[in-house]
Amino acid sequence: MAVEQINDRNELREFLTRDKLANAYLLGNLDPAFFPFCSWYGARSESGELGSLLLIYQGLSLPVAFMVGTKPNFQEFLVDAKDHLPERFHFHVLEHHIDTVRHVFDCSDTMRMHRMGLEKENYQPLESTDDVERLGHRDTAAIMALYEHYPDNFFEPSQLETGLYFGIRDGNGGLSSIAGVHVVSEEYDVAVIGNLVTHPSARGQGLATQCTGRLLDELFERVSLVALNVQDDNDPAIKMYANFGFQDNNVFWEGRCSSVST
């Protein structure tokens, strides 16, 4: 299977908007703020249309690979695309492709995730988020200290430049809870939220709900669709998101991979 690099954002957009919510991460990465950190590879059908797509995002300390495709040629596509992948990476893939990914790559620490989405018209805002503050680079030390309790986070200080990280302080110069974004694109009308954590000693107080509510208030002034991934056994988080109006879209798997074949 011929794998080629794809640089035409219009072609990528047309492919990804066939299922805007399932492809929310990839669509957001088309934005000029994120596109320079991306490498896109695809394979075409006999008619010349894109059939499978691989996005490698290099904007984090560990590269992330987003894999999209159709059977029966998806395994062949991944095998032929291996030369473009870094030795180690984090991956996202729809559930019906997880066995193929495990067959092609050496995977570990895999997690089953729900993709949830919320349209602006269905958003149920909170009455008040007065305790929540916008965070910036001056808060980096406090943010990193909070994320130390969650070593599998995907936060990088550069993400603060979006202006879309919000938190609640603990009264001692630290942070009790935080919520932010992975990607946001007004051009492509989509955002993906994430890096939502609460200090273990402050759980059960509704702090994550407040931070998320303030974040969503800001996002729906810019875009009309917000997506997220949540682990399928995290019932409190799923309930919180449902209270805002989020609905299930797809089941995804994510985890760490090596490009060495099993």
C-alpha cells in the first residue's frame, strides 16, 4: 500500500468532517497554531480518495499518533506507515481497530475510553463559577505541582498560551483543581478539553465541575462543538460531563506503543 505525506489542509478537512466528533482531535490539529507540530500520512483508495490516515503530533514530550482507517486494508496501512512513526509514542484509535494496532505494534498501558461530545445548543451551564481563576505562565509551578499527582497527564506549559486553563486555588499558594484544553480551533469550530485533575485531598467538593463549567463558558464563545475522552470506568466524571449535556459518541482505546513489531 502506498503511504504518502498529506499537506493539503482542505483535503484533510474534507476527510475528517465526515465524522467531526470522532475526529475532533485531528480536526483541531489542522488549526495554524497546531499544524506545524503535525505530520500527516495517508493511503488512497483506487479512486484516489483518502481511505486511511495517520497523524503524528510532536507538540508534546511523547509524540501522539492518531490512527483512522477502514477495513480490510487498515493493518496493511499501519505496517507500511511504521517507518514514519517514532520509536515510542502514545496512540488513539477507535475500538474496532484496537486488535489491529496490538498486532502491528508492541502496546502497553492501554485504556478503554469514551469519546463524548457537546454541541453549544445543548450546553447546560452552571449558575456560578466565581471561585475559578484563569491561569497563565505565572502559575506554571503550581500547575506542575498539581500534575505531579497524575504522572500520565498530557500537560505542557506551552498549552497555557491558549488562555484556556482554569483553576481553583487551595489558599496556600497551590492549586486544588484545574481544567484545560488539548486543542481549540475557531477556524474548524471544535475544541477538545482535557488535563482535568483535582488534588487527591480535595476530591468530592465539586471543584472539577466548577473548573469545567468556567472552561466551557469560554469555549462556547469561540466554537460550537466540544469533545473529550474519559476512561470508561470513571463513573463520577462521566456523570459530571453528562450533567453539562455531553453525550457518548464512540469508544476509543489509547495507550503507549513501540514501533517494534510484536
